[in-house]
Amino acid sequence: MAIPPRLSKILFLVLVASTNAAPPAVPLETGAPAAGVFSIYFENDLFAGTDQRYTNGTRLSWTSANLKKYGDDPTFGGLTGNCDNISLLGDGSFSRNVVFSIGQNMFTPSDTIRTDLITDDRPYAGWLYAGLGLIWKNETVRNSLILNLGVVGPWSYAQETQRLIHEARDIAVPRGWNNQLGNEVGAALAWEIMWRIRDKSEGGWDWDLLPFAGVTVGNVAINARLGTELRLGWNLPDDFGTAAISDASSTSTPVENSKAKHWQDNLGIHVFGRAEGRAVARDIFLDGNTFESSHSVTKEPLVADLAAGLSINWRNTKLSYAYLYRSREFKGQGDAQIFGSLSLTLNF
């Protein structure tokens, strides 16, 4: 089916407009945020002084307030309400959230000055997407099911975005985007479960452990993952940690439970460490286009991420920064990659 080349741009603008016009959700509890949680994510290798491989990721995410039913959400409830009676997506003992996100990722080889196809390095590629998902959780466990739909290739506008940023910073513009992956509509359905093992204190010095597991399927990615996050600090926020951008990650989704520690504490600060291992069966940004011939490299079947960071929460706002190490993702990659991840979360 032929898709107009400007579809991705039009879709992006429509989704932004619909998000800004969203009315407040119906909260599960008195005193819970009336409009939900809004998060801004920015990841870039400039924090490590490089400009290569996974070179940039940005995402805006909104999560509804806690809901009794998915259908209570006034923005997407007409669609997500069809899931209210599916027992696998949480029963009455769980609070529920609807998640919406838009984002863009970009990838380049190490040498961005060359204009020819660099056959032994990763392809130029972009990914522009929108995600809609469901969360069901309680104090000790959170489930996420998120469907990301988007476009790979020139329709992702990754080349234009990178050129704009480089020109604004007076940095040489990468010259090999003519070799990027071809246009392709992409989908990734991701499920993740996270547990929260925590200290029972209601404030002061505290810790928690957040082990998780998940899978992703689709033409964009097929993988399975295991990991955990450890947090230690003063007045930990009442949420499920600080994840990097991924198919299954969402906003920090506060528990908003009367038995949990409160976001309303004036000041909190903590350090965190996160480790994740992935078994990778498909990665379109390394394997190349699904339905046509394109540049590709031989991916590594096992990839690991290690992160260390600092997070500050003030009332209903959390600012986090993490430094991430990612092991080699394809055969012949010279070294592992390091990049930074910055996120701001606002609870309304």
C-alpha cells in the first residue's frame, strides 16, 4: 500500500495537537493528580563527547491519573475501554493508567564525513513513532503493554532533525544520509513487568530494588530482556524508577497509594544503578529493512546496558540524569557506546 511521503509529519502534528487538547482524566483516588504525569526524555552521545551509532533519542510521554477502568480516560478511553474486561490486563485489585508517547531516534555510523556506503558500520537510520499503552499496577508490581507505530527511513525526518541541530551548534553536518534505510512502516509491541522491593519507611533515608523482565515483538524489534534497578537516597519518589528510552518504557507512573511514600515531600535526592541484558532476535536498525534490500550489519545476539545516575525530586517534579554504557551491538563494532540520558517528570 502506497503511503504519502508526508504522512509521518502530518501524523506527528495531529498527535501533538490531540495531546495538548486532552481533558483531565478521572482519578482513582481523592488527591491523586487530576491530569496525570508528563515526561520529557532526551538521550544523546554528546554527553560522552561523541557523535555516532545511537546518537540521539527524544520522547514526550503522558500517563493518565490512576483509573478504575481504562475507559474512564477521556482522551483514549473510547479505544482502551475495550480492554477493561480482559482479565490478563489487570483486575479490580490493580489501578490502571493509559499511556501515550511520541518520539524520534536516530542512528549513524562512526564516520559521518564520508558520503559513500560504509559497509562494515551500522546504517544511517531514523525512527519516528507514536505509542499507546496500558499499565496496571499496585504498590509492589507494575505491568506495561505498549504498542509503538511509526516510520523508518526518510519519512522519519531524522536527517532534517540532525542537520537542524548541528547547524544550530555550528557542527559539521553528517554527509552520508543518502545511504539510510528505506521507508518502512514499523510496529513494536512491548510488554514488561516490574516488581518493587522496598524499605517500609515513610521518609528519610531509604532504598528500593526494582527487578524487571519483558519482551518485544514486531518488524522493528524482537527481543527479550531481564534487569534490575537499585535506588538509595533521601525521600525516594513514589514511582517505578528511571528507565532509558525503550519500546516498553513509559513515564515513571507514581503509585499514588495511601500506604506508599508521598511525592508531596518537599525534597528528595537519590542515586541509582540499573543493569539490563537483552537477547536480540531482530533489530531493524542493524538488520536493515524487512521487505526490501538495504544496508545491514551482523548484530550481536546478546547486548547489555549498565547505567548510573542521580535523581532529584521536589514535590511533584523529578529530574534525573544517567550515564549509560551499552555493549557492542554488531560484529566489528570498535568499542562499546557511552551516552547520557536526561529526563524531567511532572505530576499534575
